[in-house]
Amino acid sequence: MNTTSSSTTPSHFLRTIIEKDLAKGTYANKPWAGRPGPASVQRQANPDPAPIRTRFPPEPNGYLHIGHAKSICLNFGLALEYNGACHLRFDDTNPEKEEAEYVKSIIEAVEWLGYSWKYQDEDNLYFASDYFGYMFDFAVELVKAGHAYIDEQSADEIRENRGTLTEKGTNSPWRDRPVEESLALLHEMRDGKHPDGSMVLRAKIDMGSPNINMRDPVLYRIRHATHHRTGDDWCIYPMYTWAHPVEDALEGITHSFCTLEFEDQRPFYDWILERLVELDQLDQPLPRQYEFARLNLTYVITSKRKLNVLVQEGHVNGWDDPRLPTLAGLRRRGYTPESIRLFCERVGISKADSRIDYGVLEQALRDDLDPRAERRVAVLDPLKLIITNYPSGESELCHAPVHPHKPELGQREFPFTRELWIERDDFEAEPPKNYFRLYPGNTVRLRYGYIVKCTGFNRDENGRITEVHAEYIPDTKSGTPGASRIKVRGTITWISTEHAVPAKIRLYDRLFSDPHPDAGDKDFVEVLNPKSFETVDGWLEPNTVAKPGAIWQFERLGYFVADPIDSTVEYPVINRAVTLRDSWGGK
Ligand code: ATP
Ligand code: MG
């Protein structure tokens, strides 16, 4: 794939870090056996051909969202830029919430964004659960060396004794138990001899540390639960903070990028890896963790857990509902991989937390599609216009460019006839000030067709306008010498009723009416936008073939996609991806 070169992309501090490491040769001689493993596996291997290794480590407990895209673009993007490797690693150390369905959706999302975890002949797709054996061996070494112990305090006691930001913690009564005792209990834990919650393995660091994360963090807990890949092989599961540095080290990761909330974990990340080097389980150079600000977007929520609530409670139609900020939803909505990569590039990478306006995402889609989307006409809210001086049964072709700036794409042609569909709001019986479209007595251009003069209209018994009448002015057809003979201020789009293609059109809007739907302890379900979804029966320009996934600009309306799942050529189902202009205006 094409990546934006660093000369056109604003640089950022993570690039600077990588470039320093490359200049110093920090990782130049790091061996790599072509597969993950501890020092015993890597030590004899040749130097890693990849100058850097990054990873994207999702937990398979939901579908990926636009926030993950930032991390994907960062990690895979930097690897591509420096000819390195980026691993896709499923961080599946938590048996309870993870499912194979999510693994599949995550693989699809990363591929759809255009990235690959293959590097030369390596297939760097990994599961943290494959490392459970190594993790257990490492834990045994830590216990033997006096760096970890089995604590039999309850979860509540551990929490109470951890202290606070201002008060030191209290040592566990089990902290100084003999190494042999901890070792025997660790094996018993693994062998299923103890119930959930009865004991944990903790690192022995410093209960007086000003950093709470260094106050003897828990490494292993007991969970008699079935894991989506390892089944019932294990009943102890590593805590994230312990598993993560080990996963990085086993995979030979050089730069481990994570979001800011892990900054306080970095001392433990380094501590644990350094102990494992001392214990001859790992070798220098070790991976290093660097933090960047997560992506926050107005009008959406980016938390798999909260998105799960919307899906499970039926507020949306599944994880790929086009209103969701999941990558599956955005894809269905009409977002392209290019638009999402463009968005991530524009948002940039920094260490300062911020909230990006949703309009920035929409603008990235417009900017991606404008130069390439084919143009068509559609009518979403049809009103019949009768050209009373045009004979019924007759027709003539009109022409329009497929793309206004790409003459090489050629022309569309469609017939002009006596009866046309126009947009209902392109006519007003009593026009407001500065209304230049159709109203009795006014003249407008039918785009790519004739100038017409409105002569009247009909209403039904409820007062609703049922049809509008006009007369066309011969000699004014677009593209003919007489076209500019008469000046008009309004131009409207139209489709011959006889030739129009019927379509279900889904009009999506923002899912929440509050720009910060989950700020503080707000209940995001309360601020759902009741008008976020509407279906209308509309009409498409003749010869519009609605192949699933086809994307067009419907003139004056916006960008639309033939729903990748529900649309067929015979029964087009079209989603509005984004309007032509931002109608929400800022925040
Ligand atoms: P969630 O709360 O939605 O589950 P998470 O951070 O727990 O998010 P993971 O599956 O653990 O989800 O995330 C995988 C990677 O994506 C992590 O490295 C994480 O830092 C990154 N990530 C997740 N959300 C964002 C975000 N909003 N902005 C940038 N990176 C993110
Ligand atoms: Mg998570």
C-alpha cells in the first residue's frame, strides 16, 4: 500500500524516538529466531532483519472502533515507514469476556484498513494465550529469586492494605513466607487445588513506593473459567500489567506504544523485564514503552464495553450498525480505509489529551471521496414535476460528466421527459425571502436540462402538495448555444419518473445528541439522538448500478454507499455516508 512519506506528514515525538534508536543502533544486534520466545529461543539466532518491531495488541472482547484505528495506523504505519514489522497480537489473557467472533472481526478490520502483519516470510499474528507456559516458567523463576510471593489475603484486604496516594501501603502478612512455600502454592494454584479468590501471586517490590503500581502488584489470579483458545488447560490467568511486558519481550518488540493511562505502569514494565534479564530468562535490549494520547471524538463513545451495551440492549442493530464508530460500522456507513487513515494522520500523535470534533472525521471522508467518487442524481423526498408543454411519450437525452474534474471518466446520459421527480424542498408555494428555486412564476434551470418556468401546483385534501407544473423553454438546454440566453438564480436536480431506479435510502445522523455522551458519569443511553436513523423511498438516476459497496456523490446531497450487506442490484439499499456540508456546525 502507499503510505504517506514522512516528508509530507508532520512528524511527532514517537518518530523522533525511533530515529534516535536507529541512529544509535539500540536494537541493531537484537537476535530474532523468527518466532516469539525467551532468551533460550532467541540467543543463538541472527540479528533481527526488522529495524523496529511494533505491535497492535487488542483484547478480543468487542469490535474495534475509531480509537483503535489511531493505534493501528500508528503502529503499522511506523513499521512500514521504517521497513520494520508490526505484530497483530490478541491480548487474550482474560478468559471471561473474549470470543472467537471478535478475533475474526478484528482481523478483518485491520486488513480492511490496509495493513498486514506479514514481514518477509513471517506471519506475525499472535495470541498472548500461547505464552501462558512461558509466563508460568517466568513466575517460578521470580518466586525462586524472592521477587514474588503467594498472598492469601482477600481481594478486599489487598485493596485496603495498598494505601492511597498520600499514605503508604502495609506489607501483607504473607510477604515474607518461605520461598518453598510460595513455590509449592504457585504449583497448587496452577493445578486447580484452590478456589477462585483464595490467593494470588504478587511481585515483591515496595509497599511504600509513591507509585501505587509498584506496591506489590498482582501477577496471577485464580479463575476457574474456560478460555476461548486454551479451554480448561489453565485456571490461573496473568494480570494485564504482568502479561503485557512479557508478551512484548517474547516477541522482540522494540517500541511498545500505548495510551497515556499506562504511563504509571511503565516503572513496573521496566522492573519486571529487568528482573527477568537478571534471571537469565530474557536478554537486553529490552522493549521500551512509550505513551501517547488516546483519541476522543465528540458525539461518539469509544469504549468496547459501552458499545457492547448499545448492541446488547438493542439501541443499534449490531456491531456494524452504520451509526456506530466501530470500524465495521464505519465501513458499512461508507467510510473508506483511505478516509480513516487520512483522519488519523490529521489528528496526529501527541501527549496532550484532547477531544477531536466529529466533523474532522466527516471532512476526511469528503476529502477522500470528492476527487474520485462518481456523480449521480438522486431524489430522496420525491415530488412530481409535470412539464406541461412537453409531449408525453417523448424523450431526449441529457448529458452530465461522471466526475466534474475527470473528463476521462466520460459522460452519463439520462432522458428528459414530461414527468420528473424533484426534491420536495425544491418547491415552495409561498417562498421565503432569498428562495431561488421553484415557486409559482419563477424560472430555474433543471440541471443538465432545460430552463423551466413554474406555472402552478396541486394540493390534496390535506393541503399537501401533490404535483407541480412548469413549462420548459426550448433552446435553453445545457450545452447548447442558447443555454445562457436566460439568467436564472436557481438550479435543481431531477430524474425522469419513467426511468428512475427505486431505492431504499437510509439516512443516518449522529447517534448521540450530546457532544460528550459519556463524560463524567452521564448515562449515554439517555442522550441517544432519536432521529439518528430514517428510511425513505427515493429514486436514483437511470443506469445507477447499486453493487454492494459502490460509492457515489449524489449531487447536492452528499456521499452515499450501496449497503455492503443488504443492497442488491435489483433492490438497492443505499446508506448516506455524509452530507456535502457540515450541518451541525462546530460543537
Ligand atoms: P476499550 O476500552 O474500547 O476496550 P482498550 O484500550 O481496552 O479499549 P484494547 O483492545 O486493549 O482496548 O486496545 C488495543 C490497543 O488500542 C491498545 O494499545 C490501546 O491503547 C489502543 N486504543 C484503544 N482505544 C484507543 C483510543 N481511543 N485511542 C488510541 N488508541 C486506543
Ligand atoms: Mg481493554
